[in-house]
Amino acid sequence: MADRIRGREAARAADAMAQRLPVTLQATDLVGPIQPMPEVAQRKQPPRVHKPSQRNDVIFAPTADVDAHRAMLRTTFGTLSEEFAATMMGKVISGLRPNAYDVLAEATLNAALATVASLRPESEIEALMCVQIVIAGFSALRMMELSQTHLGEVNVTVYGGYANRLLKLQGELLKTLDKRRKGGSSQSIEVKHVHIHAGGQGVIGIVNHDEGQKRGGDQN
């Protein structure tokens, strides 16, 4: 009999995960050793959106300059099309929140956007692949969390199996994206050095084996 999880159990596990809030760094009054300041990397800040509710898909620009924010999103998705950027934004949201009972926190959505930005798509097809990579990766992490919710054999087998497949898919998509950026194929040239000593003979070029034998036979 194949391993399976009942719908009620899956709903409980998903609801339990929804109760966990995003992790944020808190201030403390404790005095400890001073941590060294990290080096500032030469990277641009990824785009962010404001998402007041975890249970709907309504998002807002974090500033009053909506046009500038839309331009930033177009750059993130490697396009000049406003419709394409909006569509990809919707696909990210629906991929991370696939049904009405799921929740999607603002922090998670912004983390996904930052991941897309880090892949730096330069065209619409690359942006489409990047969105797929991000959804596969985030979904794999979710399946891994669900597999450890009750630590039952069925949970580990089913959810863990999905996580494994999604991680493999993400890896294949990353390889495909890298291959596309490199031109689809790679060529190599093999150079061989041939040394001809004094008294020897050599031929430079392509020699037909049959013709060589015929000339050799005629000379004899």
C-alpha cells in the first residue's frame, strides 16, 4: 500500500506552520563582546513590497513613489514590460501561497524577491526560469519542514520525497539557466605537439588514409 497523508492531517500540519511568525532580530540589553562590522558589499538593495495581511495577495509599494518602485520591479524581472513584471510578481505570490488556506508573510515574499534579484535575469525567458527556481526552492524548504512536523514515517517519506524532488528540480533549472547564459554549448580545442626529428618526414593537413595507401603502393 502506498504511503499517503490524509487531507485532515495535511491541513493540520499546514495550519501549524502558519502559526509560526517570521524570525526577526531583536534588540538586547545584554553587554557582550563587540562583533566586527561586516564589509559592505557593492550590491544594490533588492526590491521590497508591503504586504499587510498574510492571508490575501494584496501588496503595496513601500514608498509613495509608486512609479519608481514599478521601475525597480521591471529591472528585477529583466523586462521593460509593466504587464510582464506584474504577472511574474503574481506568479511568485501564487507559487508561495498556492491556495486560499495558505499564508504568505511579507518577510517571505521579500526574501523570494531578493532571491530573484540575486539571479539577475536579463530577459523575460530568464525571469520566467528564475521565478521557477525560486518557487521550487522555497517549496522544497516547506516540504522539508512538513516532513519533520510529526516525525512519523509517512510524513518523512511523503513530504521528504517531495522535498528531494523539488531540490533536484531547482538544481536542474539552475544548470539550464547557466547553460543558456553560456550560449547553450561549450567548445574545446585540443592542441597536440608533434616533434619531427632530423631525417624524419611529416605532413601538415588532413590525409586520407586510402589515398595515402594508394600513393605508397604506387611508389613501390
